[in-house]
Amino acid sequence: MTVRALPELPVTAALPALLDALVAGSAAVLVASPGAGKTTLVPLALLDAPWLGNGRIVLLEPRRLAARAAARRMAELLGEEVGGTVGYAMRMENRTSARTKILVVTEGVLARMILDDPELPGVSAVLFDEFHERSLDGDFGLALALDVQGALRPDLRLLVMSATLDGARVAKLLSGAPVVESEGRSFPVDIRHRERPPGEPVEDAVAKAIRAALAEESGSVLAFLPGQREIQRTAERLDGRTGADVDVVPLYGQLDGKAQDAAIRPAPPGRRKVVLATAIAETSITIDGVRVVIDSGLSRLPKYEPASGLTRLETVRASKASADQRAGRAGRTQAGVAIRLWRAEQTAALPAFTPPEILEADLSGLVLDCAAFGVADPASLSFLDPPPAPAIAEARGLLRTLDAIDEAGRLTESGAAMRRLALPVRLAHMVAEAARAGAARPAAELAVLLTERGLGGDAVDLERRLMRFRSEKSSRTNAARQLAERLARSALSATGLKEPPPLIPPLKGEGGLARGSFPSPLRGGIRGGGMLPYAEANPSATSSRQEASPGALLLHAWPDRVARARGERGRFVLANGSGAALDGADPLAGAPWLVVADLTGKARDARITGAAAVDEADIRAALSDRIEIVRETAFDRERGAVRVRETERLGAVVLAERMLPAPAGVDADHAILDAVRANGLAILPWNSETEALRNRLGWLHRGLGEPWPDMREPVLLDRIDDWLAPFLTGAATLSAISPGALSSGLLSLVPHDLQRKVDQFAPTHFDAPSGSRVPVRYDREAPVLAIRVQELFGLDRHPSIAGGTVPLTLELLSPAHRPIQTTRDLPGFWRGSWADVRADMRGRYPKHVWPENPLAAAPTSRAKPRGG
């Protein structure tokens, strides 16, 4: 095979420079516009490279559809069938042979190849196609390949290819590798705009645009929608309204290979095709006959939330690069039209590129693989965008919880078993744990069901989905069941166990178990104490084994997503603190407990899309080490007593709670002190005397300073162990605290030699000339004496305290106890403003004595003096 025998495509002109670059060096970057032919022609051209020898070329594609299509097109150009010179390998398909020289794989396969054997024996070159999509697997694969090239395989060729890529930035990552550019050859595309009205569902707008395009334009139509749900709704709106010669076909990742291949085949002669696709159709594939593209402008991207540990799919605006890629689909084989469902001026506001997945994703799988590669810190590898430190820390925390890595970040025996399973870490942990207890097969089936979307239908109830999965007969389902079988064997091998005998006969013709018939990971039911070694949990008499539901298995994948029903039907609270809901009409909506595997939407409005019912006893057995028993002592203000509640919690979910007897003795005293600290001094049983004592002592501190103690609340709360604790009696109620205890406690803060001087410096009462004992108030900055003015007649000196050093603030009152005047100079008042006060008071209170000279009058507390 030679380059000259290949078809002439735009990339052909760039091939000599590219071949020279890979002869002269070990890396290169190829930037080629859409439609240039790089995916198929470059690998074929490299078959004649002198450095290839007997090695293979590994071509990485971001999606299975693109991998299959690329392999088939290259094989077709060679006049061969797939599996000869060109083959492909992916999760559930393998079309290769000993003759295969070009191996097309999905991006995640390369990492596993390197981790299984870092020297990559038999591989001479690795080509990263459509690298601009910046998937986590693609970035990680390149980082690993660079590490292998630098340490073990300097002869390994690396080529990064893309249509929309910052070639200089990638070249720098590849130690200054040369950048080869190829101009694409695309036909003119007329870009038009048809704004979607606010509030109009995207499927309605796309369906209208498709019908209009079919009426106005020739050729087939490719419409981009954010996800499967919108595709199905759009198809419903087009049903019977597109014409008899139009076939409407879906194209998304969850379809089986045959359905995907059918979608990209050209329409039969005399017919037109409408392909409703997700972003899967943006790159790497050409759908012959398409000359009209309808772009909704939306994409659905995974967003990981470290706070909740959840990865959710969010519908966002597509990037400008994606919009350009989508429009280019209309001009791959002929002049075309691209209709964008937004205003032209909105294009400038679109993000330039889709964010790299490494900046948004759960990195637990990456950290686990790095540990297997002997790299404790992923940031030490050569990433185009380094993984964020918070996400790495979050991933390490999860892996430590799953016992997959040790404190130093090294792979544990359990982690090695998990990594061998080629599953997301949570599901890998579930399958590994189930294997140890003899339930590898049902756990593996459940894992495949969750990772291969679309299998078993779309019911929320995973048990129903699993039952259907076991009875389906499609080629994709058969391949998925075979994958589950391989995963189960791998899990058993990793744990050193053998496949257990089947629990019950499989369903006729298909294998698998009836609904609810899952080998149990628990001996003697969940009350038997949790997971047991296979030999114990699976005696030879299989009928003695209990059965475990999918929920019991999923507990080992998502212990943080155990959900308890709350409030209205269908609403749940998860152990991680998030809330979630499902339709009240769904059968699972009435379950008291769920394990949630899939969610969509925001944290406050998350919708459950995949879950399984679980028993509380299953939860207690499987997650006993996560259940916290918390004893909470709380103060009941209404009863003025301490109450004790014991709560069993799994994260934010309350499993059980009960009231305990009130504490006594020292425990009661501590509880009372804690209640006062939490609720303030106001809850104590103060009376007028104790409050007055606190005010008096507080004034002594303010007025005279140290060593008189500070009586402010923050200070007393801080010193509560000094003054209140010694006077408590071991009762858990406030009523047991006497006012005398409070007074004694406050006085205990006063130095002993000053205690007998409290009354001397801050007397409780003033002995008035009238003979009355009038209380002195200390609740203000200065002490206040509120007294009727007649009781002070004849007094020519101002009342004072603290040995005569502090004058009282006199609040002079009328006979009706209403304020007349405030003064701190009584003699001055008699000689000054008394005359005005007297004139006013004589008219108001004529029965009382209002002498012209109060200093010569007799004091009285009566209306008239005795004998008057």
C-alpha cells in the first residue's frame, strides 16, 4: 500500500511534510480543517513510514461511532474488511487480527494499554484524533504517552490531530514538536439565523425548522439537539409531518452500533433523511447527502460538584468552535445551508471552546489510574491543562474512603482489584465487594447497565431495568451481557475466588435471573453482620443463601446517596445533604429508602433518573462503619430543663432517634452550664434581689474598676465555671437553682476582703430624711435614686455613696411619682429652679405642702405633715 494509491483529499498536500516531521522527530501536530481527510488518510499514509517496522499504529477516536466509521472507511480504501490491516477495539466490540497494523480505539483504551504494560510493546505510533474535544481520557492518554516516550520509548511516535486547535500550545507540550497545517476543502455553507422565541421548547423550534428546510431545500437534514430526550420529542413532533420520502432517524451515544451505523449511511436513492443527533455528530464522521444543518445551539455537558460528590448533565450554550463544526457538516460533500436557532449577534457571546473535561470532571478514576502507574501526584504528568488541586483532593478522599489508595497515595490491593475492572471507581468498588461475597455476576450486570445507557429501557427503577436487560435480545444487549460476564470473572480473579454456582435457573434462552433474584452479598440476610468471605457466605447448598436487591449492591457504590423519603410523596433527602425528587406517580416514589445512582438538574432541584429501593436493615448491615450514633443534649426553654436525644445518622439522613433520661449529677451540671452558654444568662431564675446584686457589682466595676468583677454577660458566660458551677446541685432543671445560689455565685467573684464592703460602697437603699428607705438603682451608668421631692425637704447636702465620693443621680418625683427634675446638685436645685417647680406643683397638687423655703420645711411622705 502506498500513499499514491490513496484518494486525493485536502490533507494529501500536507502528508509529505507530516511524514518528514515524524522521520526527523518523535512527535508532531497536525491542524487540518474539517473535511480534510486526516482521520482516514494519515494512518494509511504512515503504513509506509520507515520507522513503523512491525509495530502498530494506534488511532484514538473520542467516540465509538467515529472509531467504527474510521476503521470501516480505511478498510474500504484498502479494499479489505475490518479486522484485517485495519481493526478497531472498544468496550463491547473487538474487530482485530494478527494482521492488524492500524488499530482504532476509543480514548480510554490507550490508558489501559499503558497501565497494563507501560512499554507499549508492538506499538510504533499513537495518533490522537479530534484532540480539540479535550476529553479527560484524551488528555490523560496523551500525558501517559508522553511519560512513556520520555522514560521508556523514545522511538514512540506521537501525533496530535485536530480541526480547531491551538497548535502552538500543543506543540509546546510536545517539547516543541513541528506543527503541520492543512487547509480543508469544504463547500460553501450559507449560514442563516432563525431565533427561537423565549419559552419555546427546543424540540418545537427544531421540528419547525426541519419542516421548513425540507420544504425549501434539497438534500438530507442533520439537526443538533442537546440530548436523547429532546431527540425523542422532536421525532414525535415530526411523525407523519415530513413527507412519505423522508426517513427520520436518531443518532446518540446510547444507540447500539447497528442503529448508529444506519444513521450515518446515505439515504437510499429517491429518499431523504433527517438525522436527529447530539454532539456525537460534530466531528470525525461524514453523513453523505446532508446539505442542511439545524443547530439548536445547545449541548449537554457533565458538571461535577465536589460538595455533593455528584456529576450532573447540564444543558449549556454550545461553544463557537462547536457551532463552526456543526455548520461545517453541511458543506462536507456539496454546498449547504446551516440554520442557527439564535440571533446572529449572539454568536460573538458564545464561549470560544468547550471547557476541557479535566477542569470539570470527577477525577477519581484518573487518580486511581495514576496510582496504578506509580504516580502519586497527577500534576507531575504533562497535561495541557493541569488537573485542579481541589478536584484531586476530592478524588483522593473518595479513593481513601473506598480503600483504593493508602495515605501516601499508593495503590492498595483493593484498589488494584478495582482498576482491573475498567469501571468508574464507585461501580468498580461495588463489583469488587460483591465478588468477595459471591455476587459478582449481578453486580457486574448492574454496573454495565449503569455505564451503557439505554440498556433495559429508561425506567427509574433499576431493578425493573435489570430485569428487562436480562430478557432483551438485541446484539448490543448480548454484547453487554458478555461484558458483564467478563467483568464478573475479572472481579473474581482479582479477589482470588471462583465463580459461584447459579442461585436459580436463568431465564429461558438468555441467562440471568428473574426480578428480585440476586445472589446475596450478605449471609443470613442483612442482619447477619454485613459482607462475609465467599467461603462463608456461600455454602455448597445454594438454596440457603439469601437474596440481595440491586439497592443492597448499590450501597457499596453510592453510600453517600442513600435517600430517605421526606414530606410529600416522591421527595427524598440524600445522605450527602442534597435533596432530590421523582415523579409522584412513579412506583419508587412511595419507597421509604432508595439508593440513587443517577440524577439530573441542579442540587436544589435534582431529579432522580436511576435508583433502587433498599431496606433499612440492608443499610445498617452494609454501612455500619458509616453510621454515627450522636447523643445530643438540648435545652427545652419551655420546660426549663435539659433533654437528651440519641440519633443514629448516615450523613444527613436520620435512621432513628430516641429520647434518653435526663442527666444527673456532674453530667446534669455540665448540661445546665452548656444550656446557659448557648441561650444566655436570661434563662437563669433571676429575681429582683439577684438582678439588683448583679447591677450593683457591675456598677462597682464600672465606677471603681478592678478588683471589682465585671458583670457583663460575655464575661460572666466566659467565667461561668468559676461562679455558677460550684453552686449547682446536680439537677437537670433550672428550677433547682435557687436565687440564693445565683447571689452566692456572683459574690464569689468578689475578692474576700471586699465582699463585706459591697453594701458600704453600693448600698441597696437610701435612708431618706422622711424615714423612708428608697431603693437605689444601678442599672445605668451612674446610680439613680428616684424619690418624691417632699421626702428630701430640709436636706442641704447631695446624697452620695461609696464613702461620699460618688453623688447619686436624683430623679425627683411628683406626689404621683412622675419625674419633675433630674439633678446631681440638690442644694443648687433648692436655691435655683425649685421656685418654678413649686409654682407648677401647687396648681397640680394643692393638698400637698409646697414651702417657699424647702430647707426649712419638714420632710414628709404624706400629703400633709403629721398634725398639719
